[in-house]
Amino acid sequence: MALETDRLRERFADELLEAGEPCGQPVVAVKRGRIAEILRFLKEDPALAFDSLTDVTAVDYMNRDLWERFAVVYNLYSFSRNARFRVKAFVPEADPSIASAASIWAGATWAEREAYDMYGIRFEGHPDLRRILMPDDYPGHPLRKDYPLKGRGERANFRRYTAQED
Amino acid sequence: MGLESSFENNVITTLLDKVVNWARKGSLWPMPFGTACCAIEMMAALGPRWDMSRFGSEVIRFSPRQSDLMIVSGRISIKMMPVLLKIWEQMPEPKWCISMGACASCGGIFDTYTLVQGVDQFIPVDVYIPGCPPRPENVIDAVLKLQEKIGRERVREKVHGA
Ligand code: SF4
């Protein structure tokens, strides 16, 4: 097993759901409850030193019979060790929220806004959780698997500019 | 001894439409609304290799107040459409619009939740250019077609939305 997984298992045994190494890259699935602690440990533990958060995104595992419907995916990179690691935190459909990683890596802010925009996952403690790609008044979260590709009529009924607005 | 000397103290009669249209069509000032890959071809059409200035329409203006031809080249999302409308409203009359490429004209391959399926749902388009992307020659052809069209216009009727 990978060093990262072992270190996590020592500290957060109850949080780990699954660990594997697909395509040679260590990946763990965790519960969402202590995700901020886990991420901070991965960053600050001198043996791991994941100083860079490459990306935060989400996956919709609808109808896949996993722990929960959504997974928030953290891709980590350590410059000093030249190592990569991926953490997936599972988030239930009924309450799609998770602690924000923005206070750990400032670069998380925009990526979390995108995950919020596309999947409707709320990042608690995020300094400015707004949509980043879709219009502010857009009603849905279009990357969810049950969202129709052509939308639900948004493209025909969006807010229009009128000359009076000037 | 220029040409003017042979017209000295003379009068020419013609239709007002013809004079005005002739003046308008020879110097279209395009407002480029380039949002995607098509814009690259539009830039090529304006550049030295294809040189749209040969047809009197090279004075690209990045201010809508100074332009009379909007070239929509690229995908227009529902977030961008209010911006496009605002810029269109800011262009003074008379004004014309070329919808360049499949995306601007009908959404192209992007039949998705976010893309406007043709800018002609919101602004009057005079010439459509098919293609993905159209070549610079097509852009020049569209300008020539627009010039023909302007030549046939009635000046008094040329006010959008009036
Ligand atoms: S029509 Fe093709 S080239 Fe033009 S903006 Fe659309 S995808 Fe790009």
C-alpha cells in the first residue's frame, strides 16, 4: 500500500471507506465528516507534504450503488516529493455539502465554485460561494446526471437585456 | 485637370436611395463579436492575407457607438446573449448583422442547456455564413452579399425595431 494511504489509516482509520491504486496512483475514498482535518494532515504532515491542490471537482455516481451519490474529488500534488494523491469524499444527495478546502489551499476557491455551480455541492466555510460559469440566476446544476442535456427550457426563457436598464 | 472640371456647373439627378446606399455600403465599419473559434477566421479575413479592406470594410471598431456592422462569430451562451443585445442596442442606426458560422446561426453542434440556438432569435441577421468555421473567403463573400443587399434597401424603411 502507498505511503499516503498508510499514514491516513494510522490517523483516520474510521474515515476511510476504500483505498486503491488505479493506474499506479494512490486513491482513497473517505467519509465527508472530517475532510478538512484529513486534507490539512495531508498538507502539513512532513512525510506527505502535499503542498499543492491541483483540482477540486465532483462526480455524480447516480445509480452506481456506492456509499453516496456524489463524490468530491481532491487531486493533490507534492512538489517536494513529486507525488500525486487523490481523495474522494462521498456526499449524500439529500444534503450535498462538505467543508471547504479554501482555508487550506487558497487555490480551492474557484474550483469549489465550479463544483457548486455544476453539481450543487455547497462548500461550507467558502469565502464567496457563487456560481462561476452559469448565470447567477440559473436554476439548475447542469452536470448532474439527471439534468437533461438540452436543459429545462433555460435557454429559451433567460433574462433579457432591455434598453431601460441603462 | 481632374474629373470634376468636366462636371463643373452641372447637375446630376439620381435616386436618394442610390446615393445613400452607395455611400453606406462602401464603408461598413464592423463591430467584431468574436467569442470562439470562428473569430480566428474573422481575424484572418481582416488581416493582410485576405485583406477585407479591399472591399471597404476593414475599419474594425471595438466600440459599438462607432460601428454599423456586427459580425457575430462564435458560440453565444445564455450568459453572453444579454451582453450581445446590449452592444447591439448601443450601435447607432443604420446597422447590419452577419451571423458567422454554425454556432452563431443555429447553435451548431452545441444543442445544450447553455447555448443560444441562433442569434437570429434576438437580433435581426442580414447574412448567415455557413461552416464550422467558415473560411475567410466566406466572410468576404458575406460582406459582398451584404453590400448587394444594402444597395437594394429603401433608406426611409431602414430602421430596426421602429
Ligand atoms: S461554428 Fe465551429 S468554428 Fe465557429 S464557433 Fe462554432 S464550433 Fe467554432
